[in-house]
Amino acid sequence: PIADERFTKSNIKIFHKDRINDEVMYNCIEKSLMSIVPYRVAAQSAVAMTSFMQGTPVLSSNIGGLLECIEHKKTGYMVDINAPVTEWLEGINYIIDHFDEMSASCRKYFRDNHSECNWPRYFGVLFND
């Protein structure tokens, strides 16, 4: 048996709305094994970065915008948007089987690239130093 409570939930809630506010998204992702984003177009979605902030891997379609931030089999699992359902299920199983290391990679990616501790390295560019 797996000790992580995210694996032992007695029920599953699936959230699907046109828009989910930041607080609800944060709380859902915090309790999730993975975020699944079968996008055809990536347009200003914060799902991947919010997931990484929480240490939650992402199962995603392999489209531009997501390819640049999700590393296949490290911070997420990439699948062609037109792939059969079996390939998406392989991604789900891969993330479950490798959750601990992928979760750590997600947190590391977020800390190393997007956390506020990195902001000073961008100040020179922003302020022409």
C-alpha cells in the first residue's frame, strides 16, 4: 500500500469548468496526483506552473507552449493530442509509478526557474543594468 494520502482517497472529484479561479485551482492541484491538460492550443494557462509549484506532475498534449515547460517523463508525460486513449492511460500509469521522483522534479523545476528567489537574476534585464 502507498502511504501518500493522495493515493488513498475514497472518491475522485473531476473539475471541469470554462473558468476556475486561482484559489480553487490551487486547492484542487494540491490534492491531485496529476493535472491532465489535453489542450489543442496552450493560451496563458497557469495549470502547468501551478502544478509544478505543488509538486504535481502534468499529463499533457505535446503542443507548443507546454513542450517548452514540461519535460517528458521528468515533470510530466507528453502525449500527442490525437493519440488513442491507451497512450493517455500509459501516461497516467507512468506518473503513478514514478510519482515521488516526478513530484520532486516538478518542485525543483519550479524553484530553479520560477520561484521568487530567482527574480533578482532578471532585474538586470528589466532595468537595463
